Amino acid sequence: MSSDAFGHTWDGQRVTVVGLGRSGLAAVKLLRRAGARVRVTEARDTLPLRAGLSCLRRLGVEQVELGGHTRACLEGADQLVVSPGVPESAGPIRWAAESRIPVCSEIDLAFRFCPSPIVAVTGTNGKSTAVTLVAALLNAAGRQAVACGNLGTPFSSMLRRLTSRTIAVVEVSSFQLLWCDAFRPKVGVLLNIGMNHL
């Protein structure tokens, strides 16, 4: 699985993942399966994150920064993968722009390896409800569907369950879409736009 659906080879690519929440960890695992050389940088430094360092070492992550970001995390990087919730003003994103390093979201990364048609749902309110309902309706109609994305189960972590016969129903936030380049769902749904997204 070193190449994605676009024929891009990830084997040996140096990728920095920003953010070590569920989506960041799922992206790390996907990238390592694809053969990428991975570094991680995380603004927080908590006991649970420190407890997870041994897991990251077992996965073969080359470097982990906790408690802040340094420019060293981007040295020689070919790609930056951003977890949801990482602000656009974060140091690694600014430094990547200065160095012309491509930036993508975990959603965009997962799309590149997804064998399933995708129904993507975004908007200010009702995303999780709509995603859960669409997946339930598809399953009730005899189509195998999985709900994932911003509602709690990262898209990247679901890829091993997906085939060309399943449907991925993915909740995507505005923050995730900001860093999408390749992402092209079969069906896209925009529920609404509230004041905080104007």
C-alpha cells in the first residue's frame, strides 16, 4: 500500500503530522502502513500523550514533539498533515507555507486511500445527526455503510473496513475542508451555514 489512488508513492516520504488526537494518530498509522517516514508535533503535553509515546515508537515514528512546535519538526518534510482543530495560525502551518511544503488534512489523506464511494456532510449544525441517519438509511436499504469523520471515528481509521462495495459517510468540518486538495466525494451535502461560519 505504498501508493495511493492517484499513483502517488508515500514510501520513504517524510511527513509531519500536526496534532496527536484521534485523527492525528489515525493519520500516523495510515502513513506508516504506506511506508512514510513520520514525525509528530503536538502543542499539548499531557500524561495520556506521554503514555502513548511507546505506541508511537512501536509504529516507527521518527520524532515526537510534545508541549509546543519547533521548526525542526518540518526539516526536510515533503508533506504536512493537519489534524482537525489545529488553527490556521499554528506555527507548523505558517512555516510550511513559507517553505512551500504541501499541507493536507487527515480527511484529504484518507480520501487518497479510500476504495469506497463517499457521502460527505458539512455545515454549521446537524452534521453528526445527518451522517448517522444517512449511514443508518443506507444500511437499512441493504447497502453496507459506515459513519466516520469528525463525529468521533477518524476517516483514516476506517479504511481497513472499507471496500468498493461499502459506502463511507463522512462528517467533515470547515477546518478539515480548509486543507483539502484532492478530496472529491461522490455526494456532497451542505446542511446550513450559521453566523460562526460566515
